[in-house]
Amino acid sequence: MSSELASATLLPPRRRPLGFELAFVVVISLAVLVPGIWSYSLVDPWETHYGEVGRMMLQNHDWVHTEWPQDNEGFRSKPVLSFWLMAGGMRALGLAADGGYSGEMVHDARTMIAIRLPFVACAVAGLTLLWWMLARLVSRRLAWLALLVVGSCPFFCLVARQGIPDMPMVACVIGALSLFTLAVEDGDRPITALGSLRIAGRTLAWDARHVVLGLAGGFVVAQAIYYAGYFAVSPQLAVRRTLVSPAIWLPGAMLLGLAALSRTGWLLVRLPLLLTGGVIAAIVHAPVPGRAPGQPRWSHIVEHVLRTWDRHAADRYAIRAIALACVWPGRAALGYAPNRLGDAWRATGGVADHALAMSPIATMRQLYLLGCYALLGVSVLAKGPPGLAVVGAVGVFHIVLLDRWRAFYDGAFELKRGLLLMIATFLPWHVAMYLKDGLRFIDEYLFTHIMNRAAVGVDNSPGTFEYYTSQIGHGMWLWAALLPAAIGSAVLRARGDTREGRVRFMVVLWAIGAVAFFSLVQTKFHHYILPAVPALGILVAFLLDDLAAGRDRLHPLYGALGIAIVLMICRDFMHEPERWIEMFVFRYDRPWPAGDPWQIDPSDGFLGLGIASAAAIAIATTRLRRIGVACLAAAGLATCVWSLQIYMPLAGTHWGMGDAIATYYRSRTIYGQRLVYFGAGELADDWARIGDRWTFETQIPDTLQVGQPMTIKIQVTKADDERATEHELALIGTVSQVGDHSVELTLAPGERKKLDPLVARGATGPRGRPPVRTVDADRLVAWQLYWRGENFWSGDEIWGYLPEMKTAFVKTDNVEFLKYINDRARAPLGRRYFLVTEAGRVNGARAALPTQRARDSFEVLDTTSNKFSLAAFWL
């Protein structure tokens, strides 16, 4: 008994499972990042710009083609993932069905939640994978410190709550590099079993392979299914029609790429080349083993016939020829005599075996790498090549500096499967867009917005290699002050003989690769450097972990330097508080709301945080290192919470026009509804079962009352020629019921009968494009304004189908604006007109009005934002 007790005491303590803490990571991240995302307007221009593209997807029922409403200019500057997230978020919260009703975008806070919550989820997913990697490979304390540092960086947490493509891309980079590091350091073990499921009386075991391949393959399969239906019902293409419909060959190619991840599927993908091998095998009389008794025919074909053909396949000979061409010129150095070509040729067989082998998926390393490649494919759908470039640079540095060429040659990095999965993930949408837009998509997306941004520079955003130093400083603040010490510690402690040292080295490669790449890219915006911030944050976390464990100390010189950096950045913030919000906006010359009537001064908050951060660094330089680490953690978390809950509600209100346009919808008068049908069949579809009551949806103005008269104006055009109007009529009624966002009209006696002949004829009549249904109300004019938010918040009512709804006037010469105002068919007299413009221009609009009544009645209604104002006048 005593020996058993003695042996039991020698056993290492069992590590508690990571599952509970992993769930806790998700809960804490959501608890910090989610609250308050609804408390301020979407930030112009990017959130509203991308949000409108997502809303147009719902309006057009088209999740492939990205559109922007103004002058049918299209949208080709970004890939599709952000718009899928936004459109999915809006539908999940019950918004924007068929594009949404008039004024729905300003109805309540669900709009901000729908747009931003998917991006918060991306940030949480990235942080969770980061925590998991560090907890498995180094320690849980380091994992929690990294979660704190990276998640509390103002740069990271503020962008995490923005509906822009950067956070999905950065989350994919974090996840891909975390999985790559796990593959390198923790991959040579069997696939983790996860349990079993009992279905229909059968017990099915499942493991990590089902999770990884299910998620990655499910993303591809979902796209394939949609593309099959999409091109089946939308066959109009901008390119010359192919012999086979894209509804067949595009999903087929995607599914074939997925099938190639298995050994059997890989042979099937290579089948045309294997057939040539079969011919060669027959010529040389290569033996094919016979089918064993009881062996299925399909198994015999795969295991014996195809593998025999594989030994003589055309691609195998091509690879051997290329290898020989590379080796033969240096045959003397390699020990080959001039007449030993046969030996050199036989030596290339191993090269072909390695190049074409597809080993079964049996280790966690393979699964980690497949997850890495899948996330890289998603990152391309998020923001194009930058994420792939950063991770690719880290992978190349890893192989070169650690001399892992042999592992690369032996297929340890799953390059074939990974490339197939990555391409099947991101390429199909690009192909679909090319089929719909033709060469214009290639020209704008690939050349203008990818190649020119990288090599030439666009949008007048020049900068040299030091451009991002101020953004890293302002974006990381306290943690940036510790970067000199963290980088010095990482250089000294990164080593190849311990797992922790190798993880440090991998993070250093990540930081160097990201900073170098975005410094070389010619187009520079503040937020481009964000992929480097997680790596820099992890280096700081390593420093804090060393301090907490007593392995290191913060030298007083580093402490003094850190305090100086904190206080200098604090001074910048006190004088220029717009520095944080400028991390993710387009223009950096828009002023902070410091003048009348706003007078917003957050300098006291910045000063308090700066002093607290400096004090925490000072404590960390003393012997009270653990207390210092706790103080640093508290200061970092306080900075994060203050930036999210105090700073952004103050700033975000002034960088968006949501409040101004909400005032328009509350103040306007509704006169009825305009309906345009393209063929009498559409009218019959709407009215055949309708009596004398008609309901439409809209944001309810403050003055709308039951009993108010309204008119339904109906226009019927030819189904095949929308320019030819066949019928126009008006139905008179009164408001009989007002809902939360619906108005019910009761038609006057005899009005409904006006439609009977059209309904009867339309029962078998033709149908054209979907009908246009708009609210007939006081119009909103976007005057000398092109900040995208006016499109999103108005639901495209300033670029609508009807002539009177085309009320966006960008040019400053006022020619088009005056043409509209003086056109009684588009701008009838006796109505009120609302005008949204930049705050500095609003008073100049009065002088541009053509009539005395308009000038006398002109008034500014909303100055909530210091950037955008709403005015109104009567004609």
C-alpha cells in the first residue's frame, strides 16, 4: 500500500481541460466588446458604404454581385465576405427584407447591432484561437495576458466594433498563424477523439477531423449550392456564354476540389492524366493485380488499377522532366558522370513521388494546417491578398531561418491539400463576379484596388517606412510604451531548443513580416497596420509573463522610456482627441467637435488614463513586479472600456449622419404611396385579393394621424418596355390604422373598382421586373454631399427608380439641383423639402434656393453632428 501511495505521489498533476476556460474566453470577450455597439451612429464613410452594398444584396436577392446604387456604378473595390456578414446580420435581426421599408435603417438601434455584431464575432473568434494556441504551447497565464493585451489595445477593440473588412481579415490572420504554430509545435500526435453520437440506433464516433473538415468543407459546399441555383435562375452573363452553364461547372469544380482532399479524390481529379498513364502502362505491359475474392470492384479500381496507372501518369513524367532539367546541368557537382543520364532520371522518381503523394489525414498537424489554409481562403474573401501575404511571409521565414527545407520537401506542410482547399474557398466568388461583370471587374478589382494600391499608391495616401509608428503608438498606447522592452526581451529569449522560445520566435516573425509588408505597400491608411498589432501585443504579454514569473525585471531605463512614451502619447490625445477615430476613417482632416454648440473635451479622461498607465509602469520597475503587472492590466483594461463606452459614443455621433436623417423621417409628411408595375400581371398579383384596404410599411412620422387623407398613385408600363406607360391612375383614401411601422389606408367608396379591368386583364397578362413601391412623401435632398451614409440611411431613396427620387446632387455648381427644384413634375409646389449636407455648407444652401419663400422658410433642424446637418424649406 505504501509503495502504491509513493508511486501515486510521483505522478504529475493532471492538467485541467481547456474547454471551460475557452468558453470563459468567449464570454469575457463578448462582455467587453458587445455592450454599446448600438449607442452611436455608423461611422461614415466605410460602415455605411459597405452597409449599403449589403442592403442592396437583400434588395436584389443577389448574394454574388456587389452593387452600389449611385449611377449604377457598381462596387468592385472589396471582396464579398464583409457584405455577407452585414446582410446576414440584418436578416438575422429582422431588418432589410427585400431591402427594407422606407426609413427602416433609422428606426431603432438594431441597425447598428446588425452591422457591427458579425465583426465583433470575428474578433472574438480570433482572440479565442490565439488564447488556445498559447495555452496549449506555453502557459495559461501567458494566454490570459495575451488576451488582455491584444483585446484591450484601442486599435484592436475599436476596429473590432467597426463594420469594415479589416477585422475579419485580421481574425483570419490570427487564427491561421495560431493553427500554423500548433501544427509545428503540437502536430505530431494522433487526431483527437471528441466522442460519439448515437443516430438511428448506430453509434458514430467523431473527432477533430470531422470538425475541421466539416467547417471548412461546409463553407465551400454552401457556396457551391448557392452558385448552382444562382446561375440557373440568373443566366445573364457579361462574358461570352460558355458551352456548359456556370450553374453546373462552377459548383462541380468546387466539389471536385473538396473531393481531392482525400487520396481517392486526388486520383479522380488527376483522372485525365491517369488515363494517359493507363495507355503507357498497357504499352510497357505493367502488371495490374487481379481482384481479390470478395473485393468490391470500385475498391479494386482505386487500389490497384488507378495506382498502377499513376506510376506512368503524364504529370509524373512532367515533374520528373522538370526535376531532371534542374539537376542535369549541375551533374558534375552531384557526382553524375556524363553518360549516367539514366541514373539521374531514376533519381527524379522520388521527386515525383513527393510531389504527387497524398497521404491519409492521420495527425493533428494535418488538421491544424488545413484549418490554417481554410482561414487564409476566408481572409482573401475578407480583404484580398494582405492576410495571405503576411502569413505566407511568416511561413517562408520559418522554413528558411529554421532550415526546415526537408520538412517542406517531405510534404509536412500539406501544401497540395491546403492550396486546393484555399482556392476552393476564395476563387469561386471571384469567378462568379467576372462572369457577371466581365473585364471591368478584373480591371477595377485586381488592377486598381489590389495591384495599384500595392505598387503605385491610390487615394493620395503616400508614406514611407516610418508611417505606421505613430499609428502603432496611438493605437496601442500603454502597450506601445512597453514595446521597446518587449522586443528586447523577445530577441534575447527567442531560441530553438525550447517550445516557448520557438513560439516567441514565431511571434517575432509575425511582427516583422506584417510591419515590413505594410510598410512596403505604397497605399497607406492608418488601419492597414492592424495585422501587426496582435503580434506586438503578444510580445508585450510575454514580457508581462516574465515579470509575473520572476524570470525577468523591467529595467529602470526601459521603465523611464515607457513612462515618457505614455505621457507623450497622452499629450497628443489631449490636444488631438480625434487620433483614435482616425484609425479607421477615410479622411484625417475632419475636426473634433470642440467648438460651439458641442464643446466636447475628453482630455480629462486621457490625462487620468495616462497618469494611471505611467504609475503602473513605475511600479513594474520595482521589486513589486507582480503588483506592477496587475496595475498594468488594470490600466490597459480601463483604457479599453473607456475607449469603447465613453470615447466612441462621443466621437461616433459626430462621424455619422444617422441622427440627422432620423430627424428627416420623423419630421416629413407622407402623402401616400407610388406603385409602378411592369405589366398588368404584377398589378393583379398585388390587388386580386385586396378589397378597399391597403397597407404599406414606412417609418412613422411624428405628425401622422388616423383620418389623414392619402393617395395611391399607380403606374402600369409594358412588361417588355418599361419606358412605355400603359395606364396611370390614383386611388383616394384615408389613414385608418397606424402600426409600429405600417400605415393602413381605407379607400374611398368606388375607388377600388377602378382597378377591376386591370386586375381582370392582368390575371393572364405578362410580368416584367419586380414592381417599384415607394412612399410618396416630402423628399430628402443630399446637397453637395457624397459621404455614402446618405445612401444607406435613406435606403437608396435619393437614388430611386422614379425621377422625383433622384435627389442626390454632388456637384457644387448647383446646376442639377436648380434643375430639380424648378421642375414641377419632380418637385411640386406646396411641399416641404429636407436637405442634408456637410455642416460647413448648410448655411450656404439658403442662398442657393431659387424662390423667396424657400429662402424665408429655410431652417436648420438637426446639428447633432458637427459634420452633417439637416435643414428644411418649403416650395
